[in-house]
Amino acid sequence: MKLFRNLMLLSLVLLVAAPLAAQDAKKKGKGRTGANPGMFNNAAKLDLNAEQKEKLAALKKEFTPKLAELRKKSGQTAETRKARAAAIKEATEKGLKGKKRQEFLDSKVPVTEEQKKVRAEVAKLTKEIKAKLASFLTKEQMAKLNPNAAAKKPAAAPKKKKGKKPADK
């Protein structure tokens, strides 16, 4: 009789626990946690000391509302974001870069003048954030944060014009 009671109790616990575990699994999915979470979340993954963590938190507190406001201002819907993500994937598969990539993306998902202005403002803020991050992160941390920038070659010095040398008198 004890065995039967224990089995019934165990099955009752499993019946209650299974749906709760399924709900927890759904909540763990990725989601946006701000206007531009990637930049701040990637910085948080670095091996930061206490002072750097404080500065990062202050930077996040300063810029997240500004970026969120710009995101609302852009007027993008979930559908346009999905379409743009699909276009980005297609452009990457085709190996498009630079202006050709941007033209391809704009042809797939048209962008209004207002959205272009917002993009420029976001780019300006992003540049400002990166400059402030560089002020308290080490070179190694910055390289981990933005590996593409580290891979770029430094600009070459301007070439000297070839020509006749002035005659010595």
C-alpha cells in the first residue's frame, strides 16, 4: 500500500512540475533588453574590474534611454525588422560589402528619409559610446569588444608624387 501511495504522490508531483518547467524554458529565450543591448552586453562579457563595471553601468544608464528614444522614432515595425534581417542574411551570403551592401539592403527594405536621419543619429551615438568605452577599457578588451576594428588595416600614408627633383644650383 505504501508503494502505491508513493507512486501516486510521485506522479502528482510530475504532473504539476512538468508544465512549470516548460514555462521556465520559454522565458529563457533571447530578447532585446534595451535599444542597443549588443554593445553593452558584449562589454559586460569582458573580464572587467570593479571600476570598469561601474563606468560601464553609468554609460549604459546614460545612453540606453537615448537609444531607445531613437528606436521608437525610427518607426520600424517587427515586420520590417524581420525583413531587414532576412535581407542582411542574403547580402552576407552574396558577399556584399560597403556601399553595395547598403544599396542592396535599401532596395529590399526601403528606408524613409526620417529613418535615415535616425540611423545617422544612432551612428553618432554609437561612435560616442565607443570613444567613452575606449577611455576606460584596455586595448585588449577593446579588441575583444570590436574584433572587426582590430582586423582592419591602418590607413596607408599618402604616397609622394614622383617627378623631377629640383636642380641644385
